[in-house]
Amino acid sequence: MPFAKYSVDPERIEAMRAAFHRVCDVLQLDCGTEDRMTERIVMKIVELAKTGELDPERLCIDTLAEVEPPPASVSKAGASRTGAANEGATVRAS
């Protein structure tokens, strides 16, 4: 069990376990205890649970927000270059 080495109240374990499995499902991890990402997830869930959060869904969402990289976005520099190139273009009627 990934939470065995942490000192956590038994009442929190079920919420933490449920959140852990949800996060692993979302990130498509095998929940292996030797994986660095899995350890990061466990540490974050423990941290959140120690603040008093017991809702597995909230633990899952907050953990994902911390460990999942943000979606890739278009850089402003690339967008402005594209816009500038299009500004100089002329449209010809056929």
C-alpha cells in the first residue's frame, strides 16, 4: 500500500486510497510503488489530507493540478509572427 510509510489517521486512508486510484487512472499509471511519479502523487495526497481534506474527488483534482503538466499553448511570439505575415498579404479577386 502506497500510504503505509506515512503517519495518517485511519479515517483519511480510504479517501486517500480512492483519490490515489483516480489520479493513477487519469494519468494512466500502473500505481507501482517504485515509480517516481507515483511517489509524487502519494506525497501530494498525504499533504492535502493532512490539511483536513477528506473528499476523494477534491483530493484527486488538487493532486492532478499539482502533478500534471499544463496543456501546451501557442506562444505569443509565434502568434504575432503569423499575424504579421498575414497583415501584408493582399487578396486578389478572381
